[in-house]
Amino acid sequence: MSSNKIICIQSREDKFIIMRIKNSCFKLLICSLISVVVVNYANAQERSVKPNIIYIMADDLGYGDLGTYGQEKIKTPNIDQLAKEGMKFLQHYAGSTVCAPSRVSLLTGKHMGHATVRGNPRWTSIGKPVDISSEEITVAEELKRAGYTNAIIGKWGLAEAGLESMPLNQGFDYFYGYRKHLTAHHYYPDILWENNDPFHPEGNNWENKEGQYAHDSLTSKALNFIEQNTEKPFFLYLAFTTPHFELTVPEDSKEQYKDLGWEKRIMKPAHYRHDEEGNVTYAAMVSRMDRDIGRIMELLDEKGLAENTLIIFTSDNGHEYDRNFFDSNGKLKGMKRDLYEGGIRIPFIARWKGTIEAGKVNDHISAFWDFLPTACEIAGVKPTTNTDGISYLPTLLGNEQEQHEYLYWEFNEGQGPIQAIRKGDWKAVKFYQKPVEIYNLQNDLSENNDLAETEPEKAEDFEQLFKQARVENEFFPLEPHDRIKHKFK
Ligand SMILES: [Ca+2]
């Protein structure tokens, strides 16, 4: 039956009603079209003013582990490409020299003198983990106010004691990955989490290294998240666990290294399930991560998002693995758990096609706690938290940059309490009950020449700064820890 026939047999009243209906339908159609146009325009506007932010963080990757930072053995072509297309920071610092406090600093915009988590779970005064509390304001919560959809994929490590501190209570809309540090020491874990639900990845057995290599699942989930959020601004915090111990990787990633005649490095197993090759495995893990960052770059190109996405690559602290084979820290002194440069100075690359000038390198002295104000400035909101950070957006845009008066760290594990300050060209390191050491990094990057005796006034200034820079934290006092007190008697 055609609609013409129906109209032919209508009374005038019916015709009027049908006209009204047709008019309404027409109006509805116009309204719908307008709404579609308006919504698309609004999305386009939101996109144009609020770029996506992808913050990729490696775990225990050293300052010298990337080709673009001088690495000669490990191949990282995609991350090197990011640096070519974007900006490389030479003086960027992690929040801490180990995982948990570094991540808290990144998320809350605070340095170790003000942070609520200042050590890994085992190293608290109460002998139990202290997590990020629900009262803390994170960068994800700040970005939420600006209309962002937020995901953390990878290692959270800040909800050891209970579920209150899980990502979905901290401004994230989606979580996939490791809840706890210890689980994140395994690449075929028995437990991963999706949002607030734990699950056993199919076929996984951490002891026999069977099942799904978790790094690959993290990559898949990151690609999915990007694909599902192409229309509105998003923040993706991609916290890979590579190349943190244990050293293990699928064989295909070892191909390019295994016939180079590299020496093996035998590792103490502890609870780790290391592969046998050592050096080959370490390089292969870094290269696998690099390969997957290449896939993310490709997807951004394919979706037309590369120009509207700031992509950052960095590491959460210095390396732990190398014994001079790779030169993982270049010329820097120390490694993970040190407050010398090797423990805290990390690679940092930012690419934002069309906005950051390609191939730039800068010396801006910046740190993890600057990310929160930077992200807020990019998103067009003011931080509501009392941050120690200074936005590095001006540096990214090639504009004049406000400088820090100083950067501050404290750390208290097996070496006992250590503090450090970076102020201009100068660096101060203070071990418990020892005189302060001071170095001029401008001409002594490797911190070999302690100038405390020849610069007594400067040394005294630093002693004062060490007191001013911090507030007490009952869970992380700067006293020798119970487990190591005997060293200080
Ligand atoms: Ca780490």
C-alpha cells in the first residue's frame, strides 16, 4: 500500500493532521540534522581546543637506554622517531627513584617533600602499605572536570592495602592492568584487573611463563581505548611494566639480538622467572615496547589524531639491570634507588605534530610533578590541588618558561634516609647524618667532584633547604628504617 493512496482518502481534518505530522517530521528531521551538526561541531571544537594526552611510561628504563639518548645496542626506532618529530628534554626528572612514589608524584603534582606516598609498600613506618588516599586530587580528576575520558592501562601499584585507592576512585573511567607491584613483577600474571574486577588471564601460569604475555594485552587495550575515543578528548596513562624485572619476552623479539655474540648475564632468580639470555632479553623487551609504541603512532595517523594528540614518553625511575654492558645511564652516576642523577634523571620526549616544533631539544629543568599543571593548562582548567609543579607547556610551545626555584627528593630504603635537591646548575645529595655533598652539574654531570669544602656557603644553603623543602609524613619519616637500623648504630 502506497502512502499516496492513504492521503487520497483523507478528510480535510485528516489532511490537516497529516500536514501537521509531515511538518513535525520535517521539523524533527531539520532539528536532528542541526543537532548532529551542532554535536559534531562541538566535538570538533572540543577536539581543536582540547587535545588528547597519551602519557606512556616505561618501568625502570634508564636515561641512556634509547637510541635518541645515545644507546648503541638496543634498537628503539619508533621512540627515536617520536623525538625527531617532537621535543626531547635533557633535564627531566622522575618523582622518585622507585615506582610507587614516582607515580604518586606524577598523578598528584607534588614532590617528595609533600607527597603522601614516599616509598614503596614495604618501606613504611607501620610495616604495611600506604596508598594514595581518596581525598587526593589527581591529574585524572582535574582532566575529568575539563570533559576528558581517562584511562590507566598498565601498572597502577597504588592500591596495595585496599580497593579504596583503585583508579576508578581517582578520576579514571577505565582501568586495565596490574593492581599491585608484586604481581607486576611477572609477565604471565595469574591476576589482572579490568576496572574493579580481578580476573585470571586465560591459560596464564606465572611460574611456568605460560599464557598471554601481559605487555601485549596492555598494548591491545590501549589501541582499543584510542579507537573507542576518537570523538572526544581523552587522557591515556599507559604505564608499561617493561623493562622491569623479571626479564622475559616472547622469542620473536629476541631475533634481532640473539646472534650478535653478546655475553650472557646470569641473574639471581629470587621470585623472578628470568629468561636465560639476560642482555638479549633486556634489549628485546625494550624493542618490543618500542614496536608497540610504533603501533600507537600508526593508529593515531590512521585516525587523523596525530595533530590533536600530545604523546609523551618517559620512565618512572633509573634502570636496575645494567652492569655497564648497555651504558643504560649514559654518563650519569648511580641507578634505581639512588638520588644521584642515574636514579632520577630520565628520558622524556613530547610529540604534538603541528604544535611542538619537530626535532627540538631543551635543557628545561622539570619533573613529574609538573605534569598535572601542564595537563591542566592544555585542557584549559586551573589546578584545584596545591601543586609543587610548574606547567612546561610554554617549553613545548617554544615560549618563555617559568623556572623552578629548586627540585626536591627524599628516599628511605636500604641505604637509610637520603635527600637531594637540584637548584640551577647545582645538585646536593645528603645521606643520613653525613655532611651534604654538592656538585656542579654544568661541568660535572657524573657527580664525581664534591665541592662542599670549597663552597661552604652553598653547602650551608642546601642544608637549610633540606629542612624547608619537606613536611613530616608519619608513615615515611626520615629516620633509619627498623629493618636497617643496625647500620647506623
Ligand atoms: Ca620503576
